[in-house]
Amino acid sequence: ARQQIRGVTNPGGSLPRRRGSFFPEAWLSTFQNGGSHAPEYSRKTLVGVVKENQEKHEKVQYNDHDPLDYYGKLIHAGDTVGLGTFDGIVKQIRGTKVLVYWNQANYLVVGKGEEEKTAAVFGIKWLSEQWVEAKTVTVSGS
């Protein structure tokens, strides 16, 4: 049986082809059979990811002496931590506070020359050392 969906013809089981133009088979195979073969990450919505992260955060049991990040991971001196679109290096730790030197920005989000102004939105002192509560940052890779 032939199936036509928006200019894509599938003659009985062969890979669909778009008439008159190149149609990447790898991309198309992701959506065959109603999307049932789509990778898991493509099914998550931003709202779902935010909810999942919030649930992970709510399960963390903080105390008065361990520097645990937003997700409950123990922070060590020398770790790279992030806040918003900025990252920094942990220089010292005192209880639940960490001294971070903020020196990295995501330039896909932050324009060159806009680091200081954008960092201020997150309460960050750009290219400076700053004491912050450990639970407000995330260890890179967590």
C-alpha cells in the first residue's frame, strides 16, 4: 500500500522519499511508525525537564556542614560549578559556602562584551571571586 504524508511517498515498506528534493533518511527514520523510534530526548519537553530537575532538587537533604550543589552532589575545591549561563572554579570551601572565581560564559547566550552586565542578572561578579551558597550552583557534569 502507498502512503503519502506531506509530499512523502512510502511504497510498501521502502524508506520514504520526498518528491523532488533530498530527504535525509537518518532524520526520517527517527519519525517512522508514528515516532515510536524517536530517541528518548526528543520526547521530553522543556517543561518536563524543568520538572524533573526540580524533583531531583527537592529530594536533596541539605545540612549545615556539607557543600552540596543544587542536585546534592558534594562540591570540592577545584571543581567547576555553574550558575545560569556562567561557570567558575571553586577556590575554597567553608561549610555550605563556596568561593567561586567566575571566568566562563556561554557565548551562545551571552554576547561578547556583555559578560559583566549579564552576570549581574544572575547575581554574579564577573571575573571576580565570590562566596555563594553551594546549593545555588551545580557541579559541571551533574
